[in-house]
Amino acid sequence: MDRIDAMKVFVSALDEGSLAGAARKLDRSPAAITRAITFLESHVGVQLLHRTTRTMKLSEAGERYAAACRRVLTDLEEADLLAAGETKAPRGVLTVTAPLISGVGILRPILDEFLDQYPEVKARLLLLDRTVSLVDEGIDVGLRIAHLTDSNMVGIRVGEVRRVLCAAPSYLEQNPTIKSVADLTEHSCVALAQFGQDSWSFPASQNGGAQRLVHITPRLVINGVAGVIDSAVAGYGVTRVFSYQIADHVERGELRIILRDDEPAPLPVHLVAPEGRLSVPKVRAFVDHAVPRLRAEFSRRSKLCN
């Protein structure tokens, strides 16, 4: 059996979440998919997948091997496209990742326009509220809200965002005025499960001193940004999110930003790609298409929150 083909089957099973899904995607029989996975496991000498009739989970060795497979397949695709002289019409599968809110509301419409412009390109958009390794997971381009630390990434700045405190006007009008971050201890808060369930940190005050840590007792903890924002709009308390995530709510008067002088320094937003990937025409074309549109959209949202 061809090992590269078996790698494609393995990665397809992971992307689809099941062997049956891979069979449908690749138009093969379930038995053929199972044989390919068994072949790979026999070749490397370890079990890659723990699977039952209903579930499939990567083993520890499988996680490492999956990352290696994605790198190999990405490099092969790049080599094929360059050898074929893909210079005039970008084609192939473009894989893009972004945080959930910015991916749905900002990047997806830009990607839709790009696909309309380049009909020979297909795309995968991975919406993940966690930092992923673009190289290890075979991703072409990512939208990152953070200072860049990976020297193997090429980053193009497209904007900046603030981490803001906000609440619905109805909540602010019915509760004591919030004059300082210390007042938050007496207020209902809606917290994001991944960031600050028990406390929120703030920069040192204008008078100097150490970073300030304010302990909160959330009335509600939610593990998704969209839910946190919806609850804040409904008047359940103060929340802390990125400015771009609530810009349209601020414009409509559904949320009001408070304590602006206590915000941390803004974070940059970059469109990033692994070093060398920009030489691939589909990636170069997407970056050229996306950068000015991302800059315009983040600028628009920034102005709404000023």
C-alpha cells in the first residue's frame, strides 16, 4: 500500500472525525479506510487511533504522527503546485484558522469573496479559541490576536484590539456607579471560563505601583465568548472581552464600555503564515486579498469602540 495515500486517509479521518466520514469524503469503502489505518499502524509499530464502533481518539503517538503527516502532505502539495507552474490561477485547498468570533464575523466573509474570485481554490476554515501550530497542523494562514513570538512565522499587522469592560445600559442604570476597578467586587460579573473566573488583572494605576488584581464572584461563567456577550447584553452583569467582539453591540447601544483608563495596552492583530508558505500562489493570493479588508474592518470596529 502507498504510504502517502495512507497518510491522506489518516488525516482525512481526523478532519472528518470518523472513519466513516473519511470514507464518504474520499469515496472509498469503510474497509479500505480501515486497511489504510492498519497499514500505517503496522508500518510505525504503534497504535495511532483508539477506536470503537462509535468513537475515535488519537493515541499519544498518534498525535505526534498526525502532526508529521500534515507537514509532509503540505510540503508535497506545495511541491506539486510549484512544479506544475501554478502562477496564474491559484488552486488547491487553502486552510485558514481564526478565533471563533473574528473567524465568523470578519474572516469568513473575506474568505467567501476570495473563493468567488478564485474558483479553483477550496478552503477549510478552522475556528479555534486556542493557539495552534500552523506548521504541525498543516495550516496555511492564521489570524492571531497577540504579540508574535515565533520567528518561523511571517506576520502582517492588520489592526489592534483592546480588552475592555462593558455592561448593558440597563444594568449600569440599575446598579451602583462603577468608579474604579475595586468596585467590581460588589457587582455581578459574567466571566469567560477560559480567562478569569475568579479574578481580573489590570495595569498599575496612573499613580504607579504594581499590577492590580481584582477578585470577582461571577454570577455566570460561560465557556464561549458569544454566550458571555449575549448575557451581558441581557443585563446580567459586567463582562470583559475584546473590543472588536462587541463593536456592533456598542454601536447599537446594547453595551457600554466602562473604566477606559484602566484598560491594558492594546494587542496587535496579525495575519500570519509559516515562513515559505507565501511563495505558494493560493496563499499569496489570499494574503493579498485579505490584508486590506481585514485592516478596514478592524479599523471600523476600533472607531465604534472609541
